[in-house]
Amino acid sequence: MAYLELNVLNNSQTPMAMGIDLGTTFSLAAVMRDGRPVILHPEGGSGSVPSVIHFPEHGPPAVGRAARDQALADPTHTVFSVKRYMGRGLADCEADRERLPYRVTETEHGVAQVDIRGKSYTPQELSALILMRVHDLGCRALGGDDVRRAVITVPAYFDDAQRQATRDAARLAGLELLRIINEPTAASLAYGLDQREDGIVAVYDLGGGTFDISILSIEDGVFRVLATAGDTRLGGDDFDALLVDLARRELAAELDEQALRDPAFLQGARLAAERCKRELSIHPQAELHISIPSSGVQWRRTVSRAEFDAWSAPLIERTLHCCAKALADAKLDAKAIDEVVLVGGSTRSPLVRSEVAKYFGRLPHTELNPDEVVALGAAIQGHILVGGTRDILLLDVTPLSLGVETMGGAISVLVPRNSTVPCSVTEGFTTYADNQTGIEFHVLQGERELAQDCRSLARFTLKGIPPMPAGMARVAVRFHLDADGVLTVKAREESTGATAEIEVQPTHGLTDAEVETMLRDSYAHAQEDFDKRRLADLRTELGVMLQATEKNLAVARAELDPESWAELETALEAARGAAESSDVLATQALRDGLERASTPLAALLMDSVAKSALRDRTLDEV
């Protein structure tokens, strides 16, 4: 049957949507104009908005350049690098806190928050202020048009909590969020790589606070992310910290520890380090100059590019380890890559560019401004989502496996890491005990075999299961990851239709150490985890077998011959002590022994059922 596409309003313009790069250091917006993406900026001004917020004693907070100008004068009330705290708890921020001039605490739910002038702000609220400023400048550049629809980009390695936090920030800013897309994918769109007939692209994204590497396959306009890896705690801030630490070391003889921790010194050192780093991307040497009039600090030090490169090398090496991991997950080697794209202001470093070129064996794309490329790609995706004509499809992946805890403490993975999203997966489960009327589901994220080694995301309970013997209930559990990578879990009992559903909203996200540890440990502890998983499953099987056998002990005692009864008693006694055993082979032997010993009882019970079914029936009825 043919379908006709009706375009009744064929003279109407495509609605507009902003593409917003919510960055650690800078944020900016773009839209599609005359068939190409352009950065939005008021006439005579810059489109990039420093991701900085200043809270004055009186009046509303200042955002952007006006806030950054107050960083030295009022450091304790000027907030920066908010993106690093999105979807995180206080423990996740511990490594950064000593370098922060402002105070970070946590809510009663374990979410990081910033305390300013007697009030607490979550990273979502602070990010919303940045989004509102970016949106306001963008609308001014559009002549006053109020464009509320937006596509916002996030690092590919942002987990579920961090994506949820980004969605919350957009909602607080009053934006209609059309889609969250990964920054590397947006960069590929901006370079027009979707116009390739086919190819494999590596996107190396080193921003202000995060690093991502994504391996994409492009075929006939379909973007498929084959694998992603990254470090959510590695970016330009860490390169700045190298220079801040240099200043602190060399000033240690002149200043005491209290002065070195003074908020004004920390803010001044950070800004000086950022300026010096930028200069070193252009010149062979630069001056690191810290001037704090209030503290009487006047310090200068010439830094050569060779020195800075030597200090930076371990950080760049960490990014290349991530590249190796992504290629391994995609089952490719560096020679298979057709194009390499550099994204993020930190990729201006000559050492980054040369090391990436050396690793992949080809010169990377650097034609576009690395600070703008992500926003440009987001604008293209926004244009497509509101009815634009560009014919592409984005297929991203989830960075970590998702599953539920099963009886015995094991994890049943429903969505393996690097699965394409959006996706839906359904798996069947059942009850463990007789007359069980509810099941608690524990949703987990991670790469290990046992629940205790994975990250807990949420818990919810399915109630209303009719009382029935263990193993008889049929419960379908469905995991759905939407295009933004946000997880919804639904459980349904088949006989009654009873359902329970939860949109997973964990209190905070994963640190880079946790993500790296999850993946590394999944390899290092593979055999150990397999044994633990097997042990947990064997104990569960034994529990079910014990329950079923002990329910029919009276029949066994009365009907079995003495030898079979004695064997069953011995096997039962041994199986009851299985919970104390940590030996997989011994537990397997106990399970097999109980199965053998209970076989005569199973035959008796089957015979009894058959006789009952045939009683008082004629041959013709059978």
C-alpha cells in the first residue's frame, strides 16, 4: 500500500532550535541559518559564555564574563567548573575541593552542592543559570526571537545520573529539551562527516573538564557509535592544575600553607595558569604571572613549552589508553580509522595534536574552531528534529552495562555496555519462595558478576503477585533506554497484569576512577567473578531443590526403599551446609549429589501425578 506525504503548509518555515554546548569552561549556542550552522552572538560580542557565576551581596547573580571579572575580587562567591559536579556526590569531588575557593557540601540525598552567602545551590541550579544566559544571548543575536527548543550536548561517557542532571538543568532554565546528544557525535555532524558514503571515524574530545573518545561508523547517513571510552575527570582543568601546583611549590618558601590555600590566591593562580597554557599553545614559552594585591603576592616564572609538555605527557597518555580501550571494544585497530576529529579547547595543544596524529597514523581534522564545533553539530541535530531536511540517523551507545540483582547476589545483565541506544530489552524472572506476593528489583550498573561490586542505581517493588508455588510466577522485566540514554525499568506479572515502573534517577553519578575501575576489574577479576557468580547460582539452585525436597519428606520416608532414603538424608544434610562453603567445585558436587539422591523421589511424585490423572478414566478417554 502506498503512502502519500501531505505538506499542506508548504510555505511555512522550519521551526528553529538551538544547539547548546554546556561546557566546563565555556558554553555557547548555535542555530541553522541559510542551510548552515552558525554560532549565535550579539553584534560586536563573542558567542562563548564563560561557565562562571558570581553571587554579589545584593542583587541577582552575574553569569559569564561579568562573573569571571569578579573571580579575583570576590573568589569565595564566584563559582566555576560546575559541569564536573553534575550528578555527583561529595566524595566524588574530594580531589578538587582543596583547589576550590568556594565551599562544596552535599544534600541529605548525597548530591554535591555549593554553599554561597548562606544559601545552597545544586550543580543543576547553577547550570540552569548558565543555560539561561546562553539562551538570552542567543535570542538577542536572533533579534529577540524566543527560541525555547534546544539540543544540549554531553560527554559520551556521562552516565545516567549525569544525563538526568543535565535534563533537570534544562527544565530549570525553561528550555524544551529535544534531545541530549553526545559531544563527539555532534562534532562529526559539524564536520559534515555524515556526507561520507561510509567510513570509520574517531572523535577525540578533550574539553575543560572531561575526555571522550568515540569510534563511529558512518554508512548512508546512519551514525552508529561502535564504542566509547573516556575519563569524566580529565580535561583542561587538570592541565591548569599542573601550573597551579608549580606556583604553589615555588612559592612555598615565601608563603605559609594558609596563604597558599587562600581563595584569592587559588583563583588568581588558576586564571594565570589558564592564560599561560593558552600562550604555550602558540609560543615556545610563556610567562606564568600571579598578582594578588590584597595578599602582596607578585610572582613571575617563565615556562617553556618543553617543560609543560613533559608535565602534560602523563595526562595525554591517559587519553591514549582510553583510545586503545575504545578501539578494542570496537574490535578495530588504529589503521582501520578513516578520519580523526579533534574537539575541545585543550586539543589546541601542539603536543596533543602530534601525539594523536602519531597514535592514529594520520593528521586529524582541525579546520573548525574546537571550542565551537560541538555547538555547531548540536544545531544541525536540532534542525533535523524540528523538521529539517538533512537525512541522518544517530545511533549512540551506553557506556556501562545495566542489569538487575538475582537471588544469591549475582547480576543479570540486560543491556551490555556499548549497546546501541535507544533500545529495549525484556527478560523473564520468577519467584524464589512459595506464596511470594512481591518482588524487589535492584537495578545496577557495572561490569562485575556480583551486585555488591556494581553501582546501585535504584530499587523498586512489584506487588500483587498471586500466591503460588515458587518458580510458577512469570514476571517480564523490561529495560528501556531512550535516545538521551535515560533508563526506565518496568516489571509485569503475566497472569494478573500487575505492573511496577521506575524512571531511574540515581542520587549522583560515577567518578572517573569508578568507571575505570569497573572496566579494569571486569578483566582483572574475570575468573574470580565467574567463580563467585557460579557459586551464587549453585547456592540458589540448592535452595530451590532443598525447598522442593523438604516439602515431600513424608512421601519420601514412607515410599522410598531404605537405601534410597538413607542416600537422600545424607545428601540433604550435606546440602544444608552449602551456604558455608566458598568452594565452587565442592558446592557443585553437593548440588549434583542432591539431584542424584532426589531422583527416585521425583520419579515417585511423577508416578503419583500420572496415576491421579488417569484414575477413573477409560482407555478411550486417555
